[in-house]
Amino acid sequence: MNLPAMETGLLLAGILFILGLLSVLIRRNTLFMLMSVEIMLNAAGLAFIVAGARWGQPDGQVMFLFILAMAAAEVSVGLALILQIHHQLNTIDSDAANRMKG
């Protein structure tokens, strides 16, 4: 079975996205959930780059730059929230943060 480059790239992007989604749904550790969201964002960026390369347009690379900027903002906010939750509850378990009051 010999797949062309576009189908291979999109298949890899789909597999990465599904792995990230399953990891977000299964894991309870907020740090692992944050890393899983990063995997999902990188999978979307890979799909944009593959599609842009297929049609010879730089649009996929431009969208990937936007995805990288969004991922950097998401990481900074996410890590700040994780540090705050760890400071208050001494755990980074998302179930413990779900039971917070106030």
C-alpha cells in the first residue's frame, strides 16, 4: 500500500489529533492534559502545512505560525493556572480542582 504524501501527512495529523484528544479525555493530571492539547494543536498545524504544500501556497505555513502563537499563549495561561491550583491545593489533579469552592 503506497499512499501519496498528502494522504500520509493528513493520516499522521489525524492520528496525532486523536491521540491528543483521547489523552485529554482519559488523563486527570492537568499538566498531561495541557501537553495533550499541545499535541492536538501541532496536529492541526501539520494538517495546514500538508494542505498548503499540496497546492503550493504559503497559507498553511502562515496558519501554522498563528497556531504556534496561540499555543504559546495557551501554555503561559495554562501553566499559570496549574501553578495557582498547585499552590492552593498541593495537587495538579483536575478532579481536585473541580471540587474547589468560591
